[in-house]
Amino acid sequence: MSELSHKDWISKAAVIRFRDKAFIDGKFVPARSGRTFASINPATGETLAEVASCGEEDIELAVAAARRSFESGVWSRAKPAHRKEVLLRLAQLLRDNLHELALLESLDMGKLVNDASTVDVPGSAAIFQWYAEAIDKIYDEVAPTGEGDLVLVRREPLGVIGAVVPWNFPLDMATWKCAPALAAGNSIVLKPAEQSPFSALRLAELAMEAGLPAGVLNVVPGLGETAGQALGRHMDVDCLAFTGSTAVGKLFLQYSGQSNMKQVWLETGGKSPNLVFADCNNLDAAADMAAFGIFFNQGEVCSANSRLLVQRSIKDALVEKLVERAASTQPGDPLDPGSKMGAMVDAGHTANVMRFIESGKKTARLVAGGEQVTVNGRGSFVQPTIFDDVAHQDSLARDEIFGPVLSVIAFDDEDEAIRIANDSPYGLAASLWTDSLSRAHRVAGRLHAGTVSVNTVDALSPMTPFGGFKQSGFGRDLSLHALNKYTALKTTWIKY
């Protein structure tokens, strides 16, 4: 838990500064149109700031700045040791400014400041450090062509990277894109979600303080249909990396085909299953992690374990434990380190989650939660909600709700569990609980998901790739594999 008290966080929030302009070519600038949008604290309904709403003209300026910086070689051709040094300084600056960044995350999108200060910000710093330390440890290749030929295979940065990131983990998702792209030597135009622009803008400022040259990291807050579309269609963007909904991911694929055939790397929706078999002898641990897997970050997690598939003989016992955990995980003030859940990102998303819940009350058995609530008489909050006896074809079990809503489905045997788990348009993550080593390997091998967690949920690390199958997208964030998205192989053939 945070070392600061509720009173401490409130005091810091009262004096925090919000960067409310675009960051282009090393400077904060207003949108050329003069337009702004309101960034609202979902826990209180109060407007935090009016933020520059970038459009096509601003995207043009940002991409031009990124291209100039890339072609100049000030970063793209800098020595690996120098790039490493700058990114290590940036990692430390994130740690040095932990409280400010955690507050920006919490005030902007409603997450618990305790989670932001103990998970999100330290995690972002660790990822920048990890990629910084990898820079001078990645070697190129010499092809085995034989006497008289020397063939070099080298990785080169792509150029200008467009990165469009979501609001649920604003700093983390910006880091997942920016850290490997910068490590590889690219320049970036980053568009944060309009619900959560502040930590991305502060990140760019800290990157300059760390020594990143002007124009290498540009941040353009704005709406998806204006700034996001302009970035996706831009003829001088070499690669577009996106995390968000499947529907918007499909739009970026269209934009690529309609423009310059830029590479598009997508991490999109999920409806992750969590399979609990009767040979799991620690139901308390399974219940703890099942609750974490759907209620953490208010369920606003692309890989949230929102489908709980339980072997019939233990279902009632597990559901009883989950109901107890839901009762002790109620929403509270995000700035109170003792709160267990924060606010939903905004009123519109809250209404959408409640539509799913109201529909679910007619088709399944509500056993916990199911209500929209306020904290101190205001804000957008939803109780942790559990539906039992959910039909596999119910929208509760098919659609990505992106809220704290768990659907419990019974199964009788292993084949049925795998069939239900895989019968989804998504394939981002899956979890399973068993004390059988053979079953763990057997089931993990048959689940169509980018990450399968055994006897835990949603496991990830900078060392391991994160991404999905099917309509959860393609390409991988994290690990050395992420560098593949931001580099191209060049062959140089020399006869001698």
C-alpha cells in the first residue's frame, strides 16, 4: 500500500499541474484550431483542464517534426550506449516523479492511486529500464553464404511510429509502445486517449529532461475520429501501433490500405476465460485471483478474466467464495489508499456497463453487485458484479464489457471446458487452475490465447511477449519480440 495517507494524496492533488497542450518538436503548443476538450475526473465529475484537441494540421506538424528528427540521425544514428543512457535516465525520472504521475493517472481516469503508485508507474519505469539495458545486447547477423561473399543482416529503425493508446493504463500503454520504439532508434507521434492525456504529456516532458532530442517523442491529444484517424491515414507514418477496441483496430487496418500501406500492429479486445478444474485443491487462492482478474482496475483491462468456467462439482463452493470477495471489494475514493475499487473512466462508459448488467439480470442469476453507486454523493462507480448460471451464448459471456462484471459458466469435463473457452472471437489471454501437471500442459496447449496463466491469472513481465490471437490482434508488446514491430531487416551483400 502507498506510504502516503488519504489526506496526503488530497493535498498533492490540490496543487498538481496539468499539461494541457500538445507536445510537438520539444515544445508545448496549443492546437492550431484553438479547439479544446474537457478532461473530467470521473470520481467527482469535476473538469480538471481544457486540453488541446489536435486535428489534421497538428498531426502534420508532429509527423514532420518526427521525420526531421529521424532523418537528422540525432537519435536514429546515435550510439547504442547513448540511447541506453538517455532511457535509463528517463526510467529514473519516472521513479523520481512517482507521486505526480500516479495522481495524474488516478485523477484522469479514476483508477486507485494506490495501484498507480505501486503498479503502474513503477512498472513503466521498469520497462524503460529493461529496454534501455537491452539496447547494447542485441546483435546483428552474418549469413552463412560461403567464401567470397560477406552478407550482413542488420536491424534498422523503421522511421516515424504512430502510437495510439487507450485510457485504462495511460502511462503503461504509452510505455509499452514508446520504450521499444525509442530503444530501436525511431521517432514517435503518440496519441493518448482523450479520457487520459496527462501522463503521456508529462512523459514527453520528462523524456526531454532525460536527454531525448526535440522531435523524437511528440504527443498529440485529441479525439479518435480526428487526431487518431489523421495519424492512421498519414502518408509519412511508417508504422502504427494501437491498443484499444477491435472495432477501432479494424479502422486502422483500413486507413493503412487507403494510405501508404504502413505497418499496423494491433492489440485489441478480449474475453479471457479462467478455467477452474475440480482437482484444484486451493479454492481460496483460485477465488482470490479470479476476483483480482475481473475487479482489478474496475475490470477495465483488455485481458480481464471475465469468463469464469468452473467444473460443476465445485462451482457452488467457488461462487460462494467469490461473493464474499466481491462484498469486500466495493468502490471508494480513488485517492484513499484503503479503497478497493476506483471509478469507471467516464459517465458514458458507466452507462454502457450498466446496460450489460441490466440485460444480464433478465438472462442469468445475479449473485453479487449489479448497481451503479456514488462515493461521497458523486462520481461514476459500479459495484463488483457476478452473474451465475450464464449461458455460453449470452452477451454476458460473448461481448467485451470492460467493467467489473464476471460471468460464471459450469462445465462437466475437460473437452467441454476447452470448447467453451475457445468459442470466442477473441484470444488474448486465458488462465487455468489444476493440481495436475499433465492437465496443466495439456489444456494450456489447446487454449487459443496469446498468454496462458496456470494457477494464477493474467501473468505478464517485461521479459515475456504480450498479445493475442484472432480478433485480439497480432504483434506483441513487451519482451525482445516487441522490437520486431519497430525495426526492419536490411541485407547488405558484399563480394570480395
